[in-house]
Amino acid sequence: MVKAFGGTDIYNEKDLAIIDILILTHDHYDHLDYKTLLKFNSRIKLIYCSLGGASHLHYWGFSKDIIQELDWWENAKITDHIRLIATSVRHFSGRTLKYSQTLWSSFVLESKSHRLFLVGDSGYGNHFKEIGERFVSFDLAIHECGQYNSKWPLIYTTP
């Protein structure tokens, strides 16, 4: 339905190493691409996603053993020194005509010395304040860019 931006095809799955951890924020096509994921199926060790997100992956043949779903504020111990926390976000989920059948999340990846905030897609709201109060600071925040529009202020953050 939508063509990829020019230059996004200069690398393919053979150029990338084994994926230790794949984090999926929600199930929109630009975040959960069927054809791409199938190419990596045997090369992903662990997948973390929001509640309900595993339904797509199971249907596409991914092993249930490598997938963990998280609700907002749940966490997963990745190693003795690294944990992943699903955090709230203001967005929605859905593929084709079915919306909000799965959850959408941002994530905090935390080690003993660093904290990363992966926002995914989100409109501005009180959830950012709550996340900031719970985690105080981040060493790196990765936030969406370029998807905003004046008609979508509740689901994308504008500059």
C-alpha cells in the first residue's frame, strides 16, 4: 500500500547479524512488517512485544518460546543486568480494518549503568510525565520523527 523511502533497501537480512532482542512497539504495518519478519524468523533469539502482539507472530510461524508479551508497567528480565519495562504511550494499534485488538507501548531498556527510552509512536500526554517521574532520567531517548500532522496531535508528537 505504501512504498518504502528511497535508500531503505541498501541493506538486506543477509547484511545483519543474528538479532538477540527484537522489540515491537505495536502492530502497525510500518512497525511490524510481515515480509521483513519472515526473512528474519530463524535469526531472532527473543522478541518482546505489547499484549496481543504475539498473535501475529504465532500466525506467521514464530516459535512461542521466543516471544514475550508485556502489559504497561510489566517488566522482563533479559539478563542478570538488563531488564525491559513496557511503558504507556498515547497511540493505537491495528492492521487493515481491525483496530485496538492489541496493545501499543513504549519501552525502557535498563542496565546497571544506562537507561534507554524507546518511544515508538506517541502523541503528547501525561504518560510522559509519569514515565519521567518513575525513571527520572535517560541516557538516550529514541523518539519518532516525521509522522506528525496537524490532524493527528493525539497519536503523534509534533516538533
